[in-house]
Amino acid sequence: MPSGRKGWKGMRQVVHGIVLREVAYKESDKILTVLTDKNGQMTVSARGSRKKGGGVSAAAQLLIWSEMTLSEYRGRWTLTEAATEREFRRVRSDLERLALGSYFAELTELLTEEGLPNEEMLALLLNSLYVMEATERPLALVKATFELRAMCISGYRPRLERCAVCGREAPEEPALQLRSGLLHCRHCPLPTEDGVSAALDGASLAAMRHVAGCEKKKLFSYRLSPEAQARMSRACETFLLTQMERSFRTLEFYRQVAPEDGAIS
């Protein structure tokens, strides 16, 4: 159990966390899913947070990053105090950005666990939101970067080093086999039972190699032409969906508000 000080209501501790999901509860409360720095994912009750001007109302909202004081009683955590540190106002006030941020939150919730800190996923989520907040990078590029890096962090890293069949480091008409995660030349097909492949080109392959292997502070330090960006977007999204074997309601909504991002509908 995490360290803290004992009181008549049990343990208290201070964490930094970002809200991944909020669910209305009773008349004025919320149940939050929060990704924290110390404890990974946590389920937290935010009492009175649906009341206007409530003490923790500002922090008890989707994609808000705060310092949170939590109290534990009989195995349940309650948010008792909060100091908002980053609101990502531009993300939360723009429909496209909010839709994409919500998709990132849903995916992060799936790929993290309660009680298990995940510094890499937390940093990826915060950095991606910051890029959407403070820069003009194309949202499709941010989305593809998040998807691929999240897969790499979570143990689903594709094999992008060379063609899995002939061994070329610069494959001719490269393609990514979606189920196996293997790179191959178009004329070096993998077994058909492994499913379909997503077509790439030299620029989109180079960008994917960068995202998969670079240090986190350089994650978004690349640019692509619209055509290469569209290829990377299709490959990263379809690879993720194939590996996860499920759909995401937030992704479906993002597609409705940003159909031009290059994803396959």
C-alpha cells in the first residue's frame, strides 16, 4: 500500500494526476478515473464536484492535471483538496482537439493499470496534450505519434528495422503487416493468413522509426508531407486497432469531427 499518514479516516496522500474519465454519481458527485504519478491508475470519488463553485470542481474534469490530496477509507479514495496545474484550455474548448484528447484518454485508460505507475504513458499523454495546446502541429500527426508510441510503450512495438523477408533496411515500396507488426517490401509478401498490410513510403517509414525509437523530448521533432502523413496515419491507426482487437467510441467521434485526418473509415 502506498505510503501516507494515518488518520481517523485512514490514509492520506498527495499525488499529481490527470483525469481520464468522469462519471456522474448521485446528485452532485463524480467518480473519476485518474492516472497518477505515484500509483498509476486510481478510481477516486469527487464529492460535490458537480456543484458550481465546489472545492474540487475545477480539478474533477476530463484532461485536467492537478495536485490532488486523497483520503482513503475502507479501500476507497476520495478527492478532498486539489490545486489545478494545467487545464489545457485550448484542447478542452475546441471540438476537434477535445475529441482527440478524449481518444487519448480512453486509450491510456486501457493501457494502464491500477496500482502500477506508468511514467512513460503519463509523459506521452501530457506531452501530446501540450503539443495540441501550444503548437500548430497537424492533429493527424499528433494522433499517429501518440498511437504508435503508446503501442511501443505497452509491448506492441512493430518491427520496423528491415524487411522481414529479404532483410532490406530500405524496403522497396514498404508495407507494415498489421497483425504480425512486421515490415516488408511489397514484392516480399508475408503469409496471407497473417492478414492485410498498410502501405508506407520512405518518409512515413522514417517517421515511424523515429517515433518508435527516439527519446521522449524529441518525439514530435519531425515533419511530413500531407501524403506521407496520411500513410503514417492509416498505418498507425489500423495497426493499433488490429492489435487491440476492439474499437473506441472516442475514435469514432473524432472521425466524425475530423474526417480529413487520413484515417481509414
